[in-house]
Amino acid sequence: MASTSCELQSHLPEDILADILRRLPLRTLARFRCVSKSWRSLFADPFFVRTHLNFLKLHPHLNTRIILSRYIHPPLSVGPEDYSSLPTAEDDSKCGFEISQELHLPPILGNIYSVKGHCDGLICVIISDGSIVLWNPSIREYRKLPTPSNFRKTREVLGLGFDPSLNDYKIVRAPSDYCNCKIKDYHPQIEVFTLGSNSWRKLPDEETPPFFIQHYQQSLTLNGGLYWLTMEDFRTIILRFDLVEEKFKVVPPPPQDGPGRNIAWLGVLNDSLCVFHSQRFTYIDIWTTMDDQTWTKLITIPKIHEPEPSLRCLDYSPLCFMKSGTLLMRVRGKGLVAYDPVDDRYSKLAVLESESWLHETVCTESLVSPYGCNRALEQTGSSSTITLNLWKLLLDLKNGVSQLLAMERPARLLPALAMYKHLRNCITCKNLN
């Protein structure tokens, strides 16, 4: 593998090489980081990180892992190398989940911790010593963040998401139901932390919603917004915070197609916001929306047959679809299970030495640094940044040439080809120097 990497590096122009590398799984790139300083700089470049992440989002079976939080013990990472694998009738335990990896995060050693949100491979963790940590387990980087005023440690509600207008990540402090119940004269204050500024700022009081969120909930991030479930008068509310406009709104729920139905779970499946309704002993309906307005029934799942069926709809938590279409879920008391909608059957998945955990996080593997673009630019250096800027121009030119070819306009092709060759020569000369 090392010799192949060196051959690629020495024989291919940088723009083509970068285009090849961005299509590789993260674990492969992690091994390639030691090939050369230029490759290490490339993998830290913000443009490469974003294009690599966008490619992997189109192929989730290549980069999806499940992080199991274990109260005071280090978290575990589980999941098959290929999400197309399925358990067989002869051996239901074999589905790639029989191997778990213990993750190393120094600040949590000996401390209670709680995952509050995740986005693009970054995980927001609150530790019982009062610290907030932003962590990417894929590249083994973490960053301790400053805390906002009157911070209540793991009882706080935080959300993590990406603001495309700033090209930066934000952490949002939302009203906590625990703090509202336990702290006298609790005054919820919406505060926003931006990685680039490394500071918290308060939003006006009128932006604070009249709802409180359970502190053990993880936020969901999707389409430029953060989502939580909350309650009002025994009615479930879907709350959304727009990361660009920095405003809350209530998302209308799916239709109530039966008596006593209520939302029992909120999650993301197939890049869509999803909820489910539970029909007591019998089945679960999962609904999905792409625009926070129009809901479509995605799938109906029967509950697991037991001598004494559970009324608790919270016992079921869908996690993700495998490549084959099988739905992976956590079921309380049974661990991880897979539901095959074609065969209409459940299979239990073995997770050796890790059958007990508090909650799970479906996490994307990525090269995104918890230090944001600032750390990436420090690592790449100015000369590498110039090269990557040339590479970006090359990609644009290649796209333009392809469009001209498709339109059959060869006369307009010559200037574009000349510019393409010139930029290629610039990059080649720079590398030789």
C-alpha cells in the first residue's frame, strides 16, 4: 500500500491526485497521512475536507459508525465495515457488530459524560467536571471550549450544527427542563458559540422559546437547523433552531391517524427528518419530511413479539438504514437489532462486551477538525493553500471543458484548454521547486 501511495504521488498531477483521494474512505486516508508532508497538508485543507465529506455523504455505508456512550467508561465505536452485510438465519449474531473499538478521549477519564449533539464527524460532549469538549474520534482530535455563564454541566441542553452562511460550526445553548425544575429563579438564555470566534454570545430574550428540553436529549442537525423534541400539556412538540437566522420555530407534526397517537422518537434516516407513532402493542409507523411541512409514511414496523408486550414506545430507537435496506434499531433490553422489511423479521446483533450503554450516536466519519479552519490553515501553510487554490481553479476549468464538449462547441474549447495547461504547469513547477 505504501509503495502504491508513493507511485501515485510521484506520477500524478496534484489536481488529479486530490480528486482521487477525496473519494477514499476516511480510514484509508488516515493511513495515508504519514506518506508525506504534502499529503498531510492536503488532508487538512478546508476545501479538501469539505469535498471529501460531501462525497462520503453520498455513500453513507462507507463512513457511518455508531458511538455507544457508557456513563463513566470510555465510549465504544461499533458497526460493520460494509453496511450491506446481513445476519443469516443460521447465525443471527454475525453482522459485523461483534467487534467494538474503545475510543480514547482523555478528558472523560474517571468522569461522567454526556453526548449533546453531533455534526459532520464532530461530537459535542459535556463532562461532569464542567467542561465542554468538541471531539472528532475519527482523527483523534479534541478541543476544550470555554463555557457560557452559569453553566450547569451535564444538565444543560446543547446542539451542534453547521452554518453554511459562515462556513463555520455553531454550538447552541437551549432551555433545559431539568434546570427549569431544579434551579430556583432559572432564567433560560439562548447563547451561541462559533468555532471561528471561540466565544459565546447571547441572543435577545425575545428569541427564547417558551419550551424546555430534556437534558438527556441529543440534538439533531439537518438542512441548516437543529431539532429537539419537547412537551407542552402532554403534547409532543418538534422544535427547530435555524442556524443562519438564529431563530426557533415549531415544526408541524405528521397527521394523527389513530386515537392516542403521539410522537415518541425524533431522528434522521436517509438524510430526512423522521418521527414515529406507536400503536401500543402492535406496530410503529415512521414518518419522514424533507421540508418540515409535508410528511410521508416511510415504513411500518411490527413490534417484537414477547410474552408480555411492552407499552413503552420509547423502548424503540431507529438508528440507520443499512445498504441492503435493513433498518438498524436499538431496543431496550435487547440491544441492537436489525429489522428486514422484505422478510419481515428481526435479528439480534452481537456487540461483544458492550451490551450495556446509556445512549447511541450515529456518527459520520470525517476529516473535520474541532479547531475549524484556523487550525487547518496553520497546518497547511500558505504555499500549500496557494496550490489548493490552483487545484480549485482546475476543477472549475475541467467542469467548463466538459460542458463545452457536451455542447459541441470546439472553437470555445481552445482558451479553456490553454488555461488548464497553464495552471497544470504552475502546479508542476511549484512542486519541483
